Amino acid sequence: MRWIYTLIFYLAIPVILLRLLWRAWRAPAYARRWRERFGFIPELETEKKVIWFHTVSVGEFLAALPLIRILQQQPHVQLVITTTTPTGSERVRAALGDSVYHVYAPYDLPDCVSRFLGRVQPQLLLIMETELWPNTIAACAAREIPVLLINGRLSARSARGYARFGAMTTQMLQQLSCAVIQHADDAARFQALGLPAAATKVTGNVKFDLTLGDDVQAQARILKHQWTQGGQRLVWIAASTHQGEDEQILNAFAQVRASGTEAANTLLLVLVPRHPERFDRVGNLCIARGYRIARRSQKVIAADTDILLGDTMGELLLLLGASDLAFVGGSLVPTGGHNFMEPAAWQLPLLSGTHVFNFAEASRLLEEAGALRLVENAEALAQEVQLLISDEQERKKRGQAALSVANANRGAMAKTLAIIEQYL
């Protein structure tokens, strides 16, 4: 089965390259560093134990960053960090600089993976969440390189997709040395596809282990004072929005403003698109609706600004800290949602669309605790925002519930590190 997959992949290379060119039209970084994707990278020269850590994009890298920093403290370890997107690559370089060896991950083709492994010589591969590639895992198994899935998750939707390639999926999962999985439901889906029970470890979600440093808390206080003119207005952040959501959020914002209350009239919306190639489009959309906007990249906001466009990378945690309530994007459209734990750590009341299948367990815990409300459309979103900005006690109650859920579910990081240590 895997040879058929490989043949199709080889035949699809021209289409893949055309897609890169198409994406480069909006995000020019996609036109660069193509050789890395085919495994043509500089040889890594080190006498240390090499750990290859794959994080597909921004979200996975940021979730893995605390773990990466802990591994960096071990003097005998050399980290190789790969991503597949330019935004993920930018985050790696911004956060870690030259302290790690960073390139794009090779395409899942035998020759590309072989070149990569030959030039990097890893002794361990860590894969964040669900970025499973059959040829890559098979190549590591053939070279006796342990492969660990870290913070693994598998929605019912993704499981159905993997099940269509049953034999190949089963073989791939059986070649994993260990799968460190977020929740028992995820583990059950993995095992139904062929993951051995002996290779399954349920540890919880490392994203619950987020800690807010004193520096980011101080920066957030300063930023909030600037945005609100010393506390004269509230801040609603819509974080990690996708195409098709911004219009709905702006519709909800208009409905809130139309209520005419003082809190509604002065409410500041911080709108943060997930992908940088959409920054200008979303900004123009806000202007077309008649709103006065400011851009975070310009570091200036006027007292009469309606919407602040979050057009920078790597600042979402800080922007959340300067907010009073949060909508988490990727959820009014069927993307599957995004990380709830960052706004929860800031003690923010949470709103989301109903498409949260990638964060099903976290959303369930938060919803049951009264910290999260799921909404189906702009009208329901507007009602929830209006309630939260008009009722300080309700806002604080939901925010405290969010923080309590985050605190109660810590510990996955330590468990994950203990498992990794067994392979070092």
C-alpha cells in the first residue's frame, strides 16, 4: 500500500510545486528554500545526540517551545527543528535563533527523507500532535531511530480519514516507538487504527502547562493601559481567525455596537487573523465596513480606534493578556478550532464557534466548568459579547473558571519529558 502512496506522491510533485507558487503569490516566503523540502540541506556536524523535533507550523511549535527549551538545557543534546510552513519557520528563528539547527521538513518521499536523515543523523524523532508521514516513519524504523508522537491527538474526523488507508495506517502506527497522547478518547481512536496498546501513553495536553512569565505580564499591563486609556474601555480579542470568520465577527461587533450602551460604544475589537497573508485583506474589510482601524505593527492606537488589527507574528499571547474577553477562531468555520489554554491562562472568559473537533477535550472541560460558551453564528456571538461586557461579575466568574481548568490539568509536560528521557 505504501508504494502506491509513494508513486502517487511522486506523480503529484509538479502539482505540489505549482501550489507552492500559487501560495507564494500571497505569501512570498513560499517561493524560497525549496531545496530543503527535497532534503538538500547542509550536513549537521556535531558530536552530540541529535533529536529531530518536527512541528508543522506556528501552533505546534509554540506548544512545543517549553519542551524544546527544557531539552536545550541538556548539554549532550543537539536539536533539529523542522516545520513545513514559512510562518512556522519564522517563529522558530525568532524564538530560538541559531541555538538550534532549523530547516523545512523533507517531503515524505524515500529519496528526500533519506537525504535528510543522512545529513542530520538523528538518534530520536519527536513529532508534535498528528503530523504522521508513512515514509518518514518507515525510514526511521529501518535505521532503528525511535519515533515518538508527542501530545498526540486524533479527532473522529481525522480518524475516518486515516481509516481509508487502513493497511498503511496500521503499519505506520505499529512502527511508532511510543505515542504520548492527550486523552483516552484520542488513544482509543489511535488503537482502533492499529496503534499497539503497549506503545500508548495517555499524559494529558502539554498546552495546559503554559506559564506566564513576569516580563509578558508586565508588558500586557502596559499595553492594556495604552489601549484602554487607563481602563476607560473593554477589549474583545478575536484570535486566530480564518477566512469566512472575519465577516461574522464584524457582523457581531456591529450588533454589539448597535445596542447603544456605553460599554458597547467604547468596546475595542482586536482582530487577529491566523495567517499573515490575510492581514491586508482583513484590514481592508474593516475599513470597508466604516471602522477606524489601527495596526499593531505601527504601535500606535488612537482613543477613537474601533478595531486594532493584529498584524504581527508571535505576539498573540501578549495581545491576549491585554484583553478582557476572547473569541478563539477556526471554529465558526470547519477548521477545528485553536488552543484555548492561552486565553484561559490569562483568566479570560471564552467564546468559540461549534467547530472545535481538534480541541474536543479541552473545550468539553472548559464548557462544563462554565468558562466557555459555544455559538453557532454572529447573532449568538453578539449576544454573548454583550452579556460579558455588561456584567463584570459574570466576566470574572467565567475567567476564573477558565484559569481553574488550566491549573487543574497541568502535569503533562513532566510526564512527557520522563518518557523522552527513556529514549535519551
